[in-house]
Amino acid sequence: MSTLTFSLIQTNLFWENKQANLQMLEEKINAIKEKTEVVVLPEMFSTGFSMQPEKFAETMDGDTINWMKKVAANKKVIVTGSLIIKENDAFYNRLIWMLPNGQYGYYNKRHCFAYAEEDKHYTPGNKRLIAQVKGWKINLQICYDLRFPVWARQQKADADNEAEYDVLLYVANWPERRNTAWKTLLTARAIENQCYVIGVNRVGNDGNNIYHSGDSMVINPLGEVMYSKAHEEDIFTIILNREDLLNIRSKFPFLNDADNFKIV
């Protein structure tokens, strides 16, 4: 059965400084020595969690998208993370799934963080993105989405006992003061959806002097932590095994008993 290798980049970010962030991240990506297939960056990796989209938004043919295309092609990896995008007079916190050949998918953050007035600046998305690579299916979500389990919930297994996805991936700027919720909910999502969960968060203070402890994690379908790092920058590469995932689902076929539902 296939494996899939992810490299998680937990990093501080230069506040609202695109060029500095892109240069720093390119250096970190190029420094990855292990063979890898997917590189995961934090939420709003080019700016930090900015509420000034009028100043920092880009288009889908802007500098950061072109940077992602270049890095993905040069490194021969998928690069993913979110940034500020303007489209049709609206602003989005948009996750990009960039392939090495320059093709991409995207997901607009569904749940805008009203506590920080994200909802006053950004338009929420209304469609999930489940990317596919090497037979794996990856559900891509952003930060605050983590608090809303229905949006991530696996559909009931189909007649062939196939689940909707295999990996649930969150990119984030999640503050340290609420890191208990972050760690608890990542674990809960893995257990209830019988999937691997990857959460990539930033570290350091942002421009509002809000501290982020990272606590990036990889969790297996049993809720066991395979990786966790707090309070410091880190680049971590991990190989996920789909056979292990399918064995767990076969031994504990809980998804067969799930409720049928439809998100509207």
C-alpha cells in the first residue's frame, strides 16, 4: 500500500512583510534534505494573520502564487498553505494546493474568526476541497474551521467500505492562550473521523503582540500523537502509511455506523 510523506514547517513570520516571508520560507523548503512529497506552510504564510486585506491581498496570478509554482516545480513537491486573495471585489483567506506542474486547487476558509473580526474583512467559503494524490484523499481546512466538527465530518463509508478522505489537514495561526483547545480538537478530529490529522501552526508574536506556541502535530486515527513541537521553529518530515490506516478502519469499522447527513 502507498505511503505519503509530509514536511511540516513551523515557523515565525515577518508581520505583513511578503518578500521577507517568501525568502525565508524558500530557504527553509530548500533546506529539507529528506525525500518529501507535500510541504505544509502555516495560515497566511506570506503576511501573518492580517486584517488589512485591502493592503496585502493578491490575485491568483500574483507574486505569491507564482512563487508557489516556482518552489513546487523546483523542489518537485506539492506546496500548501493559505494567503490573502482578492477575487471579484471580495477578499478570501484561501488555501492553495499547488502541484509541481503548476496546476492547483484551492479552498476558501469556511469559518471566519469573528473574535478577531475576520468576518468583517473576509468572505467565507462554502465548498470543501478534498485533494487526491497517489490514491490518498486529503481534506484541506484552515485554523478556526477546527472548532466546527460537522464541516470536517466523514460521510458514512460507502458500499466498498471507502471513507471520504484519509488525511485531515489544518494550517493555522492559533494563539498559545488557546492551545489546549487546539491540541484537544486535533486529537478529537482524528478519532471521530478515523483519519490522520496534520495541524501546522506558526510560532512567535504577531503584529498585535499575540504569541503563538506552534504545537504543530501529527495524529494517527487512534488519536495517538506521532509528532508534536512547541515554542520553537521546526521542520519535520513524516511518512504516513495508508495500510496502517486501512487496517485500523477494518479492525474498528466505526464509519459504517455513521449518520447520513448533508451540509448546506
